[in-house]
Amino acid sequence: MRYQGKVFVISAPSGTGKTTLNRRLVQENPSLEFTVSYTARKRRDGEQDGVDYHFISEEEFRNRVKRNEMLEWAEVFGDLKGTGVDELKRIQNKGRVPILEIDVQGWTNARIYLDNAVSIFILPPTAQSLWNRLEKRGTDTLDKRWRRINTAKKEIESALHYHEFIINNDLETAYKELRGIVIDGDKSQMSSEDAKQHCQKLLQEFDTASWFHQLKANMVQL
Ligand code: ADP
Ligand code: 5GP
């Protein structure tokens, strides 16, 4: 199952600002549309079926996987999530370009099927800013934020197979850069080598920063 159409894949460690940037990109550019993922997780208050996700049972999810109807799927924070091939076709049939908001595992699995994908990885300026943004967003318990920051660390360790990298420091600057890549076909300002170095800097911060070690000690005590 190969997909020849143009598609953008956008990933970022949780809390980086991916949703904020992507929502604006799609709102301002009607030629783009998000794929709606399938998930077997429970619907949260305020989430709409068919808009935020297609909410299906675990059995149906696994049947779709068996029938080869998923472009990619993964267990993300304990929940099954995946992109259906039907979503790409649905969006392509409208003459629009699909945007996939998937995690690093998702891109690793999907890239072999997507011949004309441009993948973009958005990075936080520092690890601490990521933690602060997760806190500021206020959607997760401390325990969940801790899981998210640890997953972020793993994603940063393995996020090298992307075409373009953007640092979301100043929101407006990051948005312009994202828009430039998706709408104008620009290359990102950051080279892969710079991105690699920035990832190393973030990982070093996780290793050495006192705020992270303090947090870890607190989480062990809980
Ligand atoms: P993600 O989808 O990557 O998990 P969100 O878009 O939900 O991240 O953003 C996490 C939080 O960070 C939100 O409260 C958002 O308003 C804030 N945020 C996003 N970009 C920036 C930025 N450049 N500077 C400061 N805060 C930001
Ligand atoms: P949520 O907060 O909605 O429970 O989880 C969001 C996380 O799930 C993000 O890391 C996002 O990239 C990931 N995600 C959402 N949909 C998919 C999908 O279809 N496939 C994969 N691999 N990850 C997904």
C-alpha cells in the first residue's frame, strides 16, 4: 500500500506547541486538512467523534490493522492510535493536502509508504520550556506530565529521520517558518546538523539540569 500524493507529517514532543501551530496553519489555509486518527481511547469531555478522532473499540481497531486499513498505528501513552488509509483518500478526493499529526513511531512506520511526504519535527528551545508549557497548558496531572516529558526525551533521541526541523521559541517566528515550508515549499532555516546539535543540547539538559533531577526524585517518592 503506497501513497503517491503530497502529504505533510508534523511531529513534536508533547508540549512543544504543535497543536497551536498546526491549528492556525489549517485555519488559514483551506487547501490543507488534518487526517482524523482512529483511536481506541475513551473520548474526553469536549472531544467530538469524527473531528478530534474516530473513536472505535479496541476490537475494531485491531480488525482494521489486520485488514491492512491502517497506514500506521502505535500505542501512544497507553492508547491505540493510528491513521487510516481511507483518511488520506478522503482528503485527496476533495483536492486538499493531508496533514498528519503523528508521533515519532508513527512517522517511522509510515515513511516507507509515503512517496511524497515532507516530514517536519518541531523542537522546544529548551527542555525546561517544554515542562513549563505542559504545566501552563493545565490539561494533565503531574503523573501524566511526567510520562509526557519522558516520552519527549525518547522522541528527541530518535527524531533524526525528518526532512525539516523548526524550533518553536517565538511562536510567530515558528509559525512563519512552518507556513513557509508547507505553503511556499521553503527549506527550514535549520540544517539537519544544527538540529542534531540542538537535540543533543536538549538531551544534555535532561541529564544535567537540577530541575529535572528534582522532579525525578519527587516522582519516585510519590
Ligand atoms: P503540543 O500540541 O505540542 O502538545 P500545545 O500546542 O498544546 O502543544 O502547546 C502547549 C502549551 O504551550 C500551550 O499552553 C500553548 O499555548 C503554549 N505554547 C505554544 N507555543 C508557545 C511558544 N512559542 N511560547 C510559549 N508558549 C507556547
Ligand atoms: P492525546 O493527547 O490526543 O491523547 O495524544 C496525542 C498524541 O498522540 C500525540 O503525541 C500525537 O502525535 C499522537 N497521535 C495522535 N494521532 C496519532 C496517530 O494516528 N498515530 C500516531 N502514531 N500517533 C498519533
